[in-house]
Amino acid sequence: MKFIDEYQDSRLAKGLAYKIAQRSTKTITLMEFCGGHTHDLRRHGLRQLDPETVEMRSGPGCPVCVTATADLDRAIALAQLPDVIITTFGDMMRVPGSYSSLQQSKAEGADVRIVYSTTDAIELAKANPGKSVIFIGLGFETTAPTIAASILKARQERVENFHVLSLNKLTPPVMKTLLDSGEIKLDGIVCPGHVSVIIGSHPYEFIPREYRVACAISGFEPLDILLGIDKLVEQIEKGEPKVEIAYARGVKPEGNERARQLIEDVFEIAEANWRGIGTVPASGLKVRGKYEQFDADKAFPVNPKPPREVKGCRCGDVIRGSATPLECKLFRQVCTPESPVGPCMVSGEGACAANYQYGTTHNPHSV
């Protein structure tokens, strides 16, 4: 296939779904790691095409959702500093912290602005030499190269009032943590396509080798996702777990070497705090010492109050795949997109937002 619309062909999708149903004889649990997959599965009605033997669970692949409350509180504390402009992507504005949000801080007079790229943040720093511009660096391996490039650009152009609060996270280490926990028994993982464009397929190879769990890297069109599920079902039925690329037009086994070099040059691997999971070793990125002048943690040390979580919110359980949004008593009753209690209802990649927007399916266990 050459064109994107071919990957959205409903006739081909139904045919592939029928093939999956005919092949699937075992009751299995699959996790789609990426929040983009969670939304696309529902938006395109693919949940209804899944056979009853296949249970889908959403994973922690939503960068906004997995940002720990303590880290969000740091960002909000930075917004309170004089002569500071906070820049962030839109979803983070409305996520509730322990005592406030970036949106509320803005309403109270803090200078918090939505940007669409790191370049926007650098240009803002150039236009405001008397202020410090802090970019809230969120995302997985997908966004890390662009954030790294922004630091290199700021150094090259001597934009000394540009800083990054690095909250970036790495995918394979948290997969290992979830599998080690044994909280839910997974038979296969739909690995994230965009992340894999950067890191390739090799970093997932420990999963089938050590845990006997099948892996398929999928794109985001309907046929991409169904092809990924088909490959997982085939591996599981044969008892031959491995890592397969079901997104060959975007992912190479070795990934994108240039992007990985950018990350390695600017960042070093560190532990990271994940909402609902806790501290995961070697799952985060912090700015290397040679670029510390652009590190917001070093330039602006803050000490916010101890974090507190909203009572009754099960966002952390949903992130781990141990609960569905429907199992949260706040879902639809108290927590809605207009008045979100947790980030899973705020983010465009959150499982709660997907369930709210697209409704439920025949499978009550699907997230």
C-alpha cells in the first residue's frame, strides 16, 4: 500500500479482523502501551472488531498522564518565580497538581504560555531578554530529540535565558517494571510506533526473551493496529513470542541513529518518577552537566510542598492497566473533560478521555 487512506479501508479492516478471530483460540490479554493507540482503537471502532478472546488493556504511554504530581508541582512552583515565563504544550495547562494547576497559576498572574514547538520557546526567550523562559520538557523518546536540539540551538545562538525542565521518560524500562510487578498477566504488547521510529525494535527484545511476552510495533491507522494485533495473536497461538515490526514504513530495527545521538549528547539517563508507578530506575533523562546552564533544575531550585493525590482518583491504576476508567467511581460522575480530576481525563492520549469521548465496547475489560 502506498497511501494513508488505504490503511483506513473498512473492507480490508473487516477482513483482517475476521482473520484474527479465526486464528484466535486462546483467551489473551494484550496491552497497547501508547495512548495514541488507545484513542485510535476507539475512534475507529476497532474494539468492536476484536474477538471476545482478545482483551485489551491501556498502558502508561501518555506523557501527560504519567507525569507525577510532584513534578507538576515543581513546574507550578517555577511559574510563581518573578521574571519567569513558563512554556508548555497545551494538555499540561489543565492537569491538576496538588494545590493548583498551570492554568490556575496563569489566571492568578503567572506568565504561562502554550507553545507548539521548542522553537517557539526559544524565539520567546529571544524576544524577552529580561526574563527566563522555561520549557516543560515532556514526552518519551519521540520528543526527546527535539528538546535536545533546542538546547543545542540555544547554546549555538547564545540564548542564555532559555531553560528546560526535563521530565522526559524512556519506554523500555517502565515496560520491564510493569512486567516485573506481575500485577496483570500480559500475553502481548502493542509497542508504540512513534517511539520505535527513534529507538528501533532492538530495545524490546528482552521482553520475549525474559518474559515470554509477544511484541509487535504498530502504526496508528486502523490496518496498522489490526496488523499488530494479528501478529501478536499469531505469535501467542504458536507459542513463539518475539518482536515484530508491523509498521515497516516508519520503523527500522536500528531506529534513527541521528535522533538517538542527539539524545545521548544532551541528556544522561536517570531515574524518573511515574504517576501510579513510582520511581523507575534508568527511565528518565536529565540534562548533562556540560549543558547545565540550560537546566531549569540547576538554575531555579524550588521546594514545593509535599504532593497530595485526589482521593478516589484511580488514574494511577488506569496507567498501570490494572483498572479500567469504568472502575473509577469518579469517572463521568465527578471527573469529566470539562472538570477533570486526573490527567487521564485531560490529555488527548488519556484512557479516561478516550472512554468518555468514544464510549464503551462489548468488552467490559477493555480500557
